[in-house]
Amino acid sequence: LQVLAFCGALELVGWKQAEGSFPGDFSASSFPVGWVGADDPETQEDYRAKELNQGRAAQMGMLALMVHDKLGNVDDLLPWLPSN
């Protein structure tokens, strides 16, 4: 519940999206988010593409873990995780 409240407070108060920018660009906020150190648009576009690809790879990794969990062979893949 505390994590949900914290994320809600960040959404309402902290993170502000710049007008006319792509979704997820919170460079207009007071927190140090956005493309720190990327001044030219070409570098920003490169960083954005890298971040999108890494996010997609992380989603596919989590999907694979959930599939193996439902199949029942997570213990074979990740033996160091505690069993239920």
C-alpha cells in the first residue's frame, strides 16, 4: 500500500511530461529524469531506442519466467530460488 501511495504521489506531483514530447519523456519534471547528458536530438533518439529495446527484453524475460513457473520447472532453471 505504501509503494502504491508513493507511486501515485510521483505521478500526481513529481513527474511532469514536456508538452509536445513523446510519451514517457518526463524531462519537464523537477526530478533528474529524462535524457540526462543528451543534448542533441540524435543522441536522445538513440537513448530512447536503447531504453525501449531493453524494456522489451526485460518483459520477455519475465514472461519466460512466468511460463516456466506455470510449467513447474523453475527449480530446474533457477536452482538457487527457494521452493514453495
